[in-house]
Amino acid sequence: MVSYNSRPNLCRFDRYVMDEPKHAIVDILMQLIQSLRERKGLSLESAANRAGIHRTYLGLLERGERQPTLSAALQVAKALDMD
């Protein structure tokens, strides 16, 4: 198996955290979400509540410290009226 980094690929399916190489599109999406949230005047906590996710998780996503699941990305997009 080809590895994109020196660390082994680890998957913890119980929390849907993937230790995989990051893709630029994820960073762009999270920057867009943060920018839109701030333009709408929403705090991290209120945006997370609207999306049904924890505020610390949204913060981790916005800072690029975690990669969102497709479900979480869709929840946040819907909460920010990005339909």
C-alpha cells in the first residue's frame, strides 16, 4: 500500500476520525465555512448548535486540525444556508 506520509494510516471508526493525507479542497471548504459564518455574525457555538455538532469540533474543522465527515460538512453547510 502506498503511504502519503510517514505515519501509518489509522482509522478510528468509533469517532469517524481519519488520519489520512489532507486534501486542499478540505482546507478551502473550511475557510469558506469560517468566512461565511463570520460574515453572518454567528459565533462558533451558535453555528455549531445550528449544525447539530459540538462547538469544539467545528473549531477543529475551521482550524484544519480535523477533516470533516461528509455528513458533518453537509450539516454545517445547511446550517449556514449554503444549499
